[in-house]
Amino acid sequence: MFWRAALPSFHGPGLPGKVDESMERELLDLRAQVSKQEKLLQSTAERLKTAKQQKENMEQFIVSQP
């Protein structure tokens, strides 16, 4: 069962503009971190694919030897 509810807004007394700016900055930083992690993950997946292909090629070479 899923609950549908809005998250409470974080507007406290005082400086709502600064809170919004801080949250926006934090959100941008988090997005940048996620993007960096995605690129690293993609790079790792490509290296693993290449290593697997090299391994398979080496196995085929060894098996084909008389």
C-alpha cells in the first residue's frame, strides 16, 4: 500500500530565500555527484565488457591449439 503525501516544506521563520538557495545549491551538488558516479559506473562496465571479451578470446585461442 502506498501513501501519497507532500513532503513538508522547510520554510522556517527568518530567511526563506537563503534556505531555498542553500537547498538549490545542495541539489545541484548532488546531481553533479550522481552524474560523476554514473560516468564511473559506465566506464567500469565498459572495462569489464572488454576484459570479458579478451578472456573469451584467450580461451578460444588456448582451446584451438593442437
